[in-house]
Amino acid sequence: MADFDQELDARGLNCPLPILRAKKALNELTGGQVLRVIATDPGSVKDFEAFAKQTGNELMESTEESGEFRFLIKKA
């Protein structure tokens, strides 16, 4: 399990809320810090891949477990 600096619980939220909340949380972090996001929206997998590409942040991990999607995003 990778280390992270902040966790965002986006369970129960549908697109685009997990991305919007992640964007806000990342704004509070400094470069190199890692945000862990937990979401239940299956669409969030593609959303976070696209978000990382668009923003230049690194999607370090994208996993699914028991209907929960977990993402580790490293701030650029």
C-alpha cells in the first residue's frame, strides 16, 4: 500500500463531483504530495485517467475492490 498525504472520500458521489472534489483537494497539496480518492462511481475510472492527463498530475494507482474504486494521484 502506497503512502498518501490526504484522503478524499467520494463514495456515493456521481460524475463530475469526485473529479471536482479531487481538483479542490489537490489545489491544497504541494507538488509531490499524494491524494487518495475513494469513489463508488464506475465512470470515475476513466474520469480520473483523463483528469490526470489533462492536469499533468500522475495517476499512480487505480484499483477496484468490492465496488469501491481507489486512486492515488500525485500532484505535479
